Amino acid sequence: MGKLLIIVILIVAALVTIISLSLRENRQEVPDETSHSLANIQAKSLSNEALNYGVKKLSDGSVNFSNNQATLTFNNFNVLDGAIDSIQFNRNNAGDSTMITAFVCYQNGDKTVHKSTSALVSMIPANVKSAVAANGEVIVKGNASVVGTITENSDPPLDFENIFGVSKAYVESIADYTYTNPPNNQSPCQNITWCNITSGSFKVTTTAWYGSGLLVIDGDADFSGGTFYGILWITGELRITGNLQVEGALFVEGGTEIAATVISGSPVISFSVPAIADFLGTTTFPTEIEYSVLSIFDE
């Protein structure tokens, strides 16, 4: 009996020793893992700061491109307990979009965490912020959807020249297509299209209609279908029913009495930086430009 008791005691002691060693190892691993996770979070914050710095340098024109590429390299550029090593810029051929990649490092004890993050940025007019902007009230009814900001009762009132840097008269003079009181579903409407409406309204009644670029309707407009990719500017009243699809930006001056803009049916009006940038990339408008981040890629 005494021998059995001694054996049991030895087994229990061995188990206690094993458990104690295991807990000690786990306690060592947990701080290491926590420290590593915190270092990664810090490195990610640092890389985001580096991207913001890259956007700022791009905006102020201090990035010198060669064959649509440029690299800023730094020594001891310390930020957020880390350092920015370099920032690379790769611009598309149109010059309206740029991929910015930031390379940073963060010191975690005796270990150095390296990280790179990329952002695709595009040029847009500094004053184009809304999916729908109107001088009057904007009424959204039924299954209508507006993806982006709605700016109604605009103050100051919408001003084409302030936004795009050129007058409406100039745009009319260089328009690729000019129509006066066109029939329903007028086409083509692409690049720059100007429509003079002296009676009735500009009407789109079919889902097959497609337009792109900049469409200025100098008068009233009624849309019950169709798709538009770019910038729509209406000087008069706008009524939307049916299933119109717009990607870009929509401006409504509202006429001399500034009538409400009514969006009903099942249309989708989406603010789209690429749609706006695609049009601006084809023009030489002296528009005040800023860069908007389209997407961010962690590496």
C-alpha cells in the first residue's frame, strides 16, 4: 500500500510539473502574439499615414513623373514610432488615376515589421461631392435609390463655371453634339452634348437609351428609362420615373422658379468617381481638382 501511494504521488507531481511548464510557455507566447498583433496594427496605421502624405504630394504637384512613374525615397522619415521608407506612384496613360504604394517599417523590440499598402486615387472636381445636387428640394419616392450624398437647396446656388472652370456658353461652343428640341430618346449623347429645350422637355422613355460624358440640358427633362455614365446638368426642372440608371453626378438648377426635383419609380442614381474622372480626362477644363481614394489594397 505504501509503494502504491508513493507511485501515485510521483505521478501527480509529474503532471503538476508538466502543466506548470505548459502554462509558463503559454504565458510567454501570449505576450509575443499580442505584441506582434499590435506591431502590425501600428504598421498599418503608419502605412495609411504614408498614403495620405503621398496623396498630399500628388495634389500639390511635387511628384515628378517619368514615363508615368515616380518614387519618393526617405531617410529617417519617422512617423508614429516607425518610418516611411518610400512611396511609389504609377499613373495611367490618361493621367487621371494613380496607384500609390507606401513602404513603411515599424520597430517591435528587436524585430522590424515591414508593410506596404496601396491606394488607387483619381482626380475629380473639388466641388463635385454629391450624387444629386439641386437648387431646390429633392424628393425621393417609391423604390428610387440614391447612392451618395443628396445636396438640396444648394447654398450658394449651383454655378457651372465655379464647378468646372468654364462657362456654359463655352461648353455649348465646343460641344460634340448640339440639339434643339430633339425627339424622344435622342442619340448619340456622348463626350460633350448640349440640348436646347425651348418647348416641352428632353425625354428618355426607353431602357435602351445610353449616354455618357457631359450632357447639358438647357431646359426641362423627363427620364423614365435609360442609362447615363458621367455628369448630367439640367438648367430647368427634372422629373425621373421608371428605371433610369446614372453613374456619376447629377445637377439640377430647377428653372427660374426653382421647382422641386422628383425622383420616383425604381431609378438608381450613384455617385461615381470613375465616371466623373473618365469624362474630365478627355477635357482641358481648368477645374479645381482634388484626388479621391477609390480603393485601398493591403499587402
